[in-house]
Amino acid sequence: MGVQTQCLLAKEVVMAVQKVTDKEFIEIFQTSKSYREAAQRMGIEERSMMKRRRGIELKYKIALETVETAKNSIQRRPHLQTAHLHVPRLNLGVENGTVLVFSDAHFYPGLHSSVYKGLLWAIKELAPVAVIANGDVFDGATISRHPRIGWDSHPSVVEELKACEIAMGEIEETAKKARHNAKLIWPLGNHDARFENFLAANAPQYEHVKGFSLKDHFPAWTPCWSCWVNDETVVKHRFKGGIHAVHNNTLWSGKNMVTGHLHSLRVSPITDYNGVRYGVDSGTLADIDGPQFRDYLEENPTNWRSGFVVLTFYNGKLLMPELVMKFNNEAIEFRGQVHQV
């Protein structure tokens, strides 16, 4: 095929693409089941269609997906379905003081772990400038996208919500008594997202109705995706996955990073030419053998630990993070001592 022929063919493709207006392109793309179907409806090659798609996305600052790709995207990342309801980044600007971070409480009706009681004790003792609930406060077992395990029984949504309201209310009250202006922050967790995702998928007409967002039930807590304690320390529910996630979180972010999700409760320092920074896992505020996890774990051992994290800042610098860990059902261990709670 000669150069002149190739140029003529390319010109014909461009002309064919231009016959479809931007408005028509968007409508056809979003109502087609697949890329192939969209290209066929427009009468152009798939490659040319995808090139124009990128141009339209940049021009209008939108993301275009076909019916199937949008569905698959939600299944892979269901927490993104209600992402627009949450502040992407919250900046605290803490230079000096203590910040307490707990995560993965999965609050269950009628149960308060020793670590939960230890958190209340630590708030009274340390008077933190902020308390951060780093995701998965709410469990949402009955509205999970995962199938039911046998004939297992879990609390209803309203029972779970009440348990969360009681526990978070007690943490809020304790924090405000210890320091009247203490900040209460809640980075979204993947389990927390189940509350809104289920409603968004099954009752989309009720968007913006009060009570249909999890944050409506906890007005004292500020929701976000990530909380930047200062320019060097980030708290968010999750980033990297796998056994080396804590190390990789700070390696790839270039910041001190505190995450939950993995329930491992540990600190992984990393040193390079920029100095020392820390990757931290904030563990789980629940008992690792609690009913929230019993059927899910199938009575297998797991590398989890019940506890939370104490972050201390001096002139903007994060000192070595400290772990508070469950000692037994009535006590916690912290700074080399056992404290009855």
C-alpha cells in the first residue's frame, strides 16, 4: 500500500469520525455494551474510536465507559461508587502534639473489646489533638457483595449502625472532654462504603436524601479519603496490598503513611538519603477472634493484632510511632507496661 493510499484512508477515517458529534459520541459510547458495539454503531474502527474517546475525555474532563466496563469497574472497586460524597484530602497542619489512629473496628452489637476500652483510656491520658478512625468502622456483613457463608447469622444494618453510633459517640465524648477542640476524622474504608454502595445500586433515586450517606449518622466526624496530618504524614485506609504493604506504602508514597485494612499492627521504618520515614499499620480495634471474623477466617490462625497507634509530632517531625496492643481481655500493653482497662 502506497503512502498516498494510506493518507487517503486515514482522511476517510477522520471524516467518518467527524460525522458523529461529540454529544452523539458520548451518548453512543455510554449506552453500548462493549467497545466493539460502540465502534460498530459509529461505523468506525475501534482504534480510531478509542483515540477520539481520549480527546473527548480531556476536552470535557469526563470519564467515558461502556455499560460493561462501567459495571466491571464498580465490581473491582465498589468503594468508588460513592466517591463523590467524600472529601479527597483533609489537611490538619499538626506541628506538635499527639494523634491517635485506630482502624477496622467493625463494631458489633453488645461487644466492646479491651483495645476499644484502651483507646478511651489513651484519649484521657494523652489528650490528642486529633483522633482518626482509619476506616472500616462499619462492617456491613448483610449487605456485602460476597455470598453468605453457609447459614451464618449477622446483625442487621440498623443493629450495626446503632453499635457504631454508641461506640463512636463514646469516643467523641471522651475526646472532647480531654481536649475541647480535638479533631475527629474518618477516612473511608472499603467496608464503610458498603452502606452507601448498596443504596446507590438499589435505590439511586434517593441520592442526597438525609440518612442515605454514612456520614449523615456521624455529624461530629469529618469523612475523607486521606487525612494529611501535616506535609510529611498521611493517614488513609489502604494503599498497597500484600505482606510487604506497610513497607511499600512509605516507599512508594515518599511520606510517613499510616494505613489500616490488613489488621497487622506494626511499624516499618525506611531510611534513604531523605532520612527516616515510617510505614504503619494501625491494626484492628476488634478482637481478632470476634464474631465479625469467625466464619470468614474458618478458625485459621491469622497474622493480625488488636491495637491502635499513637503518633507524636515535634516541630512537624513524626517521632517513632508507638503501638498499643491487646494484652488480654481486661488489659492493654503500652510503653512497656500493662494497663488494666
